[in-house]
Amino acid sequence: MSSPAGLDSADVRIHNLGLLMRRLVDGPSSRSELAAAVGLSRGTVTALVDVLSDAGLVRESSVVASGTGRPRTMLTLAADGFAFAAVQLDADQAIFLAHDLAGEELVRVAEHHGRPMGDPDAVIDVAAHVIGAGLDELDSLCRAPVGLTVVVLAPVGGEPRIVLADTDLGWGQVDVLGMLRAREPRLPADALLSSDEPAALAEAQLLPGERFVLYLKSNSGIGGAYLADGAFIQGAHALAGAVGHLPVDHDGLPCACGQRGCLVNVAGPDVVLAAAGMADVRDRDGLTAALAAFVERVRAGEPTATAAFASASVWIARTIAILRMTLDPSVIVLGGYWADLSQQIAEATTPRLRLGVDGALAPTPPIVAGRLGADAALLGALHQARDAAIADPLRLAAR
Ligand SMILES: [Zn+2]
């Protein structure tokens, strides 16, 4: 574990420094506890801690009594000059969130954009303003962002990555990072554009025994990601997981992506709200608030909302059944407002997933509700950035 085969001594040292940082993310620890946790000698850990301490990444926080009577000096993460930042751009608003290395929230800025359909410039203006305000706040805390991830709730692809189509905002292809950089030059050069993978990762981390996690969500549009043995299946053009554009209705209406009858056009949030007679609520209060009200109506058994979701559930069940046989997940996690209606979706879907007589051929994968709510994507993006940074602590310290 501490000396992986095929690595030279410099790589091993970086690997071991990363192990200590990883352990300290979970809370303060003594040198002896670190040595026991990562399987290194006390002397090696002391030398490595000196390196991290000199780099400003670790400091001694307190001295506590131990059972043997010998006091222990506790170590804690320092890195007071850094922050991890992420921005979410959805159908209602842009949100900037920054955490420190230990996962404490430092800055949160949000601004509604009013959903101007087919007008990327107006939406990107708001996102750039939110990023600028967030960076200003980090500046006032004397912290520099370590990278920055922009999460859009739409399929992304290409190199560099762009939004391919966003039905919620009426967009075709949009170079979000390029447009943001033109407005906010402080956008870090290594800024990333992500779709649903961060949320999938964050939810999967709450299911430690599961190796094959299919994440499906609907909030802005419909999306998903498939995590197999710790890696995302992305495909040749990073399109895998763009579930909203699975063309389930062969003779359906043309979609902005170029296909016909995409899932988002037959079971997306706007379709469901219109069928429930709630388009006016969406126009007045925004998509997020309208979906929350819709969930309440379905749970209360209100007939129009219940019928609208039953119609959508036929398409959702068909999609899940197709994906199950394509990907063979061990668990299916629902995010966005689908998390709140996971019981209804499971009831519509599970009977169609049985293989063999009474399901004897393979177990039916459970359909479970995601637990992270509206912040799932932002939290996942921040965890990804932190994990990448602490895997090479000295590069982090050199920034
Ligand atoms: Zn489509």
C-alpha cells in the first residue's frame, strides 16, 4: 500500500505525502495515529510531516493527553491560502461555492438569471458576475482558488469541452468557458467544464460497497453518469451518460440536439410541469421552486400532478430498463427532484427489471434516492478538485 510497485522513490514519496493529507482531511491526527493508519514507520511519518509542515500544508494544532500518560501532539491541515471553487449554472441561477481543504464552506454567492431562453450571453453575463463576486470574496479572505469547475446541467463534449445542447435554456452548442473567460479574465486557466459526473461521484461516495453505480437525475433537464469500478464511462466523445438525449420516442418531435423524441422532450421537467398544469408556477417562481411544489402535489395525491408523473414514469421506466441491460449496474441512484419521487419511479420500474423466473437470472438492482439534494454537483466538484490536489501535495504548495 505504502510502496506501490512500479513507482520510483520520488513517486513513492509523493504517494505517501498524499496518503497523509488524505487521512488528515478526515480530521486531526497524531503522528502515531497517522503511522498506524497508512502503514508507515513512525520515523518515516515524522520526516514526511516535516515536509508537509515546511510546505505550509500541515500544522500542529493541540496537545492532548493519551491513555498511556504520554501527551500526543495533534496535526491538522493548514493550507490557509487555498480554496476549492465550483460554479453551478442551472435553469434558474448561477451559484459559486468555495470550500477550504477540510471541506468547510468559505464563500457562497448565487444570482438568478431569469431563464432568458436562447440567449447564452445573458446567462453567461450573470455567471461571470457571480464568479467575479466569489473570487473577490476569496481575495478578501487571502485565498487563491485551486482550479475551478463549472457545472452545467446539460451534456458536454468535444475538446475543449463545450455544452452540446441545453434544452432548459434553449441552447445549441455553447463554449461556456470561453465566454466566461472573455468576461472574467481571472477564471483559472485550468478551469473545467463538467456535467453530471461530480454529482454522481458525490452520491457514489455515500455507497462505499457499490462498484457499479448508475446515477440518473432530473432538475434542469435529465442527465446521468455511470461509475464502473471507480471510473466514469465517457465514450469516444464524452457523450456517454447524456441520458436526457436518449431517443426513446422513435417518431417523436425533433430535439435541439439533432435527434428525435429525446427523453427530455417526453419526460423532462418542463413537459411534466406543463402536463400538471403548472407552467405558470414555473414562469413565476422558477423551475426549482415549481418542481418542489410539483413533488408536494404528487406526494399529496393531487390527481393532475399524479397523472402527469405517471405518464412521465412510463418513459423513465423504459429508459432505466434499457440502461440496466446496457450497463448492468449494481445500484441505480436518482438525483434532482427524482430523488424525492424515487418510490414512485421504483414502483413503475422495478417490475420491468426482473430477469429469469422470479428474478432468478440476476438480482434486480435497487433504485434508491440520492441523499445530497441540490448541492450534489457542487459538492462533488469540490471533492474531485480536493482529491486531485492532495494526491500531489507539493505541487499544491508550489502554487
Ligand atoms: Zn436530444
